[in-house]
Amino acid sequence: MALSATVAVAMLSIAVWRRSWSLWLLGMLLLLVAVWVAWFFRDPERTGPGGERAVIAPVDGKVVMVTQVDEPMYVSSRHGDAAGRGSRHGLIRFASRIHVFVPTDSTVSVTPGRRTVAGSAVIAQLPA
């Protein structure tokens, strides 16, 4: 992210120094790409509703499917690791599809089609 911004600013500086319209245009395009990258990969701190057992929606979006799956992919935590409010345990790829894994005896409180808001929608309750 910082690299793309640095390249964009360098390109704009060269464009101003050389008085080149095409370099200025390229620099502006690179600057727009840098701003988009910064926006797309933002990772703000979220504070959700109370409750030690509440599982909070990690992203804004629509629930597509609720099912039982065997093995999570792209998860940075291991079986038995403690998960706390706001802790990060996975990776969102460009496909923009998020998988949330909870123990099988959890109570899921969302259904397909429901819209969620990151950091505020409770999507499940962990077992006691």
C-alpha cells in the first residue's frame, strides 16, 4: 500500500518537473489505485455488542449459506487457540466471500439472505 502511494507521488513529481501531461495523467491514475488499495484493505478496530459468547459479524454483507463444514481454509489460528473479541484469525481474499467457523454446538442466529453489519451484528452464540 505504501509502495503504490510512493510510486504515485514520485510519478506526479516527475510529471511536474518535466511538465509532461501524459506522466501527470499516469501519476493521477496510480494515485487513484493507491487510494483504492488503502480503502479496500482497511482493517478498522471494531467493538461489538456485549456478551462473552457472542460471535460478531466480521464484515458487512449478506449471509449466503449456513452449513456444517469439515476443515476451514485460510485460517491463521489452530484448534484450541483462544479467540477474543476483535481478534483476527483469518484472511479475506479478493473473492469477498467470508467463512465463519464456530463449534458445532453453537447457536447460529442468522439465516441465508440476512444482511450483517461488521462489528455489530451477532451471528452466533458459542456454547456455555
